[in-house]
Amino acid sequence: MKKTFTLTHPKIKYDRLIDGVKHDVKKYIKRERNKQLPEDVDYWDFDCKFGHTEAQANVIHLKEINKCIDEVASLKLTSFYLEIMVKEGFRTFVPSDDEEEE
């Protein structure tokens, strides 16, 4: 998902537009996570970018998306850019302290 969200509409209030964007993002992430995993993949991971414009977009973590959207709402901006790209995730094994002593 690469999209510039506009937050202006003649009939819909600003707060409802913000809620709609959050809902669309949540729905997209859920839809991507429910897709069939390839044989050797552990989970779906996401690369995210957020900015006031596409040129100003910075890399963020998936959990920070709602905080960034709330920041846009507090600044009353009329648009922002959000990019969420799906990638394959692989778990890495980290030995615990008990296993190292044996």
C-alpha cells in the first residue's frame, strides 16, 4: 500500500476522516496477514514509511502508524503519505542463559 491520504471532504468531518484512515490501514494489515505463507516463511513482516509528503517519508515501525496519524490530526494537516510493504519474516533462534550453561 502506497497512498497519499487526503483529509478534506465537503460533507465528512475531519475526525471521521481520520477514523476512516485508521480503519483502512487496520483492514489492509489484517488482509495481508491472513494470506497463505510460503513454505519456508515464519510470518508476514511489514516495512513502513510515513511522512507529510512522499519525499519527506521516514521509516517507522508498524506499531507507530496510529501515533503518526494522531500527530497529523493534532496538526490539522490536509494530507499525509503512508507506505506499508509486506515482506517475508523469519524467526531467529536466540539461546537462553540456561542452555548456554549446559
